[in-house]
Amino acid sequence: MASSAPSKTMLWGGRFTGGLDPLMVAYNESIYYDRAFYAQDIAGSIAYARANTKLGILTEDEFQAICKGFEQVKEEWASGQFEIKSGIDEDIHTANERRLGEIIGTGIAGKLHTGRSRNDQVATDIRMWLREELRKIEAFLVDFLKVIAARADKEIDAVMPGYTHLQKAQPIRWSHWMLSYGQQFALDLQRLREVIKRVNRCPLGCGALAGNPFGIDREAVAKELGFEDLIYNSMQGVADRDFALETMQWGSMLMNHMSRWAEDLIIYSSGEFGFVRLADAYSTGSSLMPQKKNPDSLELLRGKAGRAFGQMAGLTMTIKGIPSTYNKDLQESVEPLLDHVKTVGDSIQIATGVISTLDISRDKMRAALTPDMLATDLADYLVRKGVPFRETHHISGRVVALAEKSGTPMDKLSFEQLQGIDARFEPDIVESFDYEKSVEMRSAIGGTSRSAVEQQIAVMKQMLEGQ
Ligand code: ARG
């Protein structure tokens, strides 16, 4: 290196000292974030060493020394004692091997990496770490959905306005609203279980790119490390960050659902709506306005959706143009992934906290229902009397117009006024001006009647069980 470094007399030579530019050292090193994989890196090395022992590359004693040495390294990381040597410990792989060498001697530690490359090593570490994180996220998501199911069951009697275009549309059950998102999140759960399968495949033994020259038993290594399957092409094994990208695509979709869910609740918690009231644990006050109670938790969920998506979009751009197999660009997959996974995991837990502690106001929900929201029910009433829907739609529209013009709520119009619009209205029309009846009429699968909502709860519970 020294000979090729620019000399001090050169115009641009000032920053170069004969080694790497100090900024380049910092720019290149990943140890300050890939240390997150220390335990996976050690587990991978031990499985790899065991396989190499079977091949006679390591003796049984050497293997035991490696295991014992790594026990200490792991303990140092776990207790915060591990001393990172800045400028030497470039990444978690070099750091662990350097420390192992100090403990058991470089004579043995130096054999560990036989046939292996950091290229298959790092892909293995990230996959192992990620599958554990995704399993935690799976459990968080199951908890979230259980809370939604329990609330939907308990508060099935609460009726509120349903909206399209954020305009009052038709009465729905509050539970029906909760389950609308519950269904989306339950599908996220199904997708997640698929993603985990593809993450959990083992690239160890792919070497730098071309494979392992000593006939390592990759299946045994994968089995020891808890992988479900192998990566079957060594070049793909070191090139592939699709498992990270797919995770973030998955997380972006989940956060999209989260963001819309949060937005609904922000609206419902506003003074103008007042359908829900957030627990103090998930709101904050204003430093200036004493009366304020702000839904910060929900705003952060909405905001962090943008961040999660950004990490996914960033990695897509990082990967899109790089040539075959390993390139250092791939190191740039780690930080977005760490951040994304933390954001998604935390967000689901916060959402669970919010939904399990908020209070609803049945009164405010009911007070927001207006008779015009029953205009469709009026049209449906005449359909049941044999009038074609296109016609009933117009008739009901005229009722709405009369109510507006006369300043009388639709349900307070006299029977004579209704008959004046269409003679086919009969005295039983009064029964249509009933929000309960309106929701109960929608009893086909997926509707907002009690039985249809109960069925949705049952379906969601089955999805949790993996059915
Ligand atoms: N720290 C590197 C990464 O995260 C490890 C692989 C380095 N491999 C190499 N050939 N330089 O991608």
C-alpha cells in the first residue's frame, strides 16, 4: 500500500498517510452495525468448523479449542466487554476471528476460514438474524390480531357511520371497521410466513462465489444452523439480497396498512368525531396549549410508514445495477434492514398498545349517524316491493331532496309526504329508519350484521392458526 500511496509533494496527497485514507477506513467498516450479528456469526463458524473437522481439515482437539474460544468471545459480546479495535476490526467476521486468534492462538484460528469467504458468511449471518427477528414480528402480529378479534367480539353492539370519500355512507358496526384492517393484517401474517421460508435458506458453503473445494457437507451445516433449505447456486448465494428486499417489501405493505389504520383513528379521535379516546400512555400534551391531547403514537405510525418504505426503496436502488455475485454495495443492505425491521416490530407493538387501551364512545358514534345514511335502505325497501333498483334509487333521492329542502330529517317526514313521492311506500316504511336494522340487513358473508361479523372473527382466528 505504502508504495502506491501518493506522496506528500503531490497536490492531492495531503490526506494520504501511506495506508488507507482514515475516512475510507470509517467509510468501509461495518462493525458498528453488523455487530448485531455476533451470535449468528459465531454459531455459523462453529457449524462450519464442525463440518471441516469431519473432512479432516481440523482435528477434533482444534475444533474443541475453537468452540471454547468462541464461547469466550460470545460472552464478551453479551456482557459488553468485547473491545472493538478501530481500524482493524472491519466487520463482525474479522472481529470475531481476530479475537478468537488472541484467545486460542492464530495457528488454530487461522484454519477456521478454510474454503469460506466473508461473502457466504455475511449472507448466512444476516439470514439467521433476520429469521429470528421475523419470528418475533410474527408473534407481535399474532398478538395484535388477537386483540382486534377480542375487541370486535366484545364491542359488537357499537354502531357508527361507515365512510367512503370520508363522507358518511352507511351505518356499520365498529367491529366491522376493526376487522376490515384485521383482515388486511391477517393477510400480512400469511405473507410473512411465506417470506420467512425464503429467508431461512442457507448460503454457507458457497465460498467467495464458485463453491467449496473440500466437499463440505452443506446439508449438515444448514441443519445444524436451523435452516429449512439450502441456496443451490453458489453465485446466487453470495449475490442475493432478495430475502432482505422481500422482507422490506413485506414490511412496507404492512406499514401501509398501519398508516391508513392510524389515519382513521386520528380522525376518529378528533374532537369533531370523538368516536375513540386514546389512553394517556399513547398520547402527549402540547407544551403550549393545556387542553391538547395529541395522538402522537398514531402520527408516528403514519410517519414511520414513510421511513420503512424509504429503506426498501433505497435498497432496491442500491442493488439494481450491480454485476454478478458479491460487490461491496451489498454491505449497504444491512443498515436499512436493521432500521426497517426495528421500525416494523416496534410499530406493531405500539399499535397493539393503542388498540388494547383506547376507549370508544358509543354515544358519539350513534350521534354521528344521520337519517340520510339510510337512503339506500329506503331504496332497498322498494326493491323488496318489486320496484327496479334504478327506479328506487331515484325515488329515494327525491326523499333526500325533500328532507333537505324542508329542513326535516328524512325519518321525520310524514307518511303522506313519502306517499306523495311514491305511492308504493306503505306504513311499514318506518321500520327502515333504524340503524340497527340497517346493519342487520347486511347479513351476507362479509357484511356488517352481527352474524356476518362473528363469522369474520372466526375466519381471522383460523388465519392466526395458519389455516
Ligand atoms: N462486511 C461485508 C458485508 O457486509 C462482509 C463481506 C465482505 N466481503 C468482501 N469480499 N469484502 O458485505
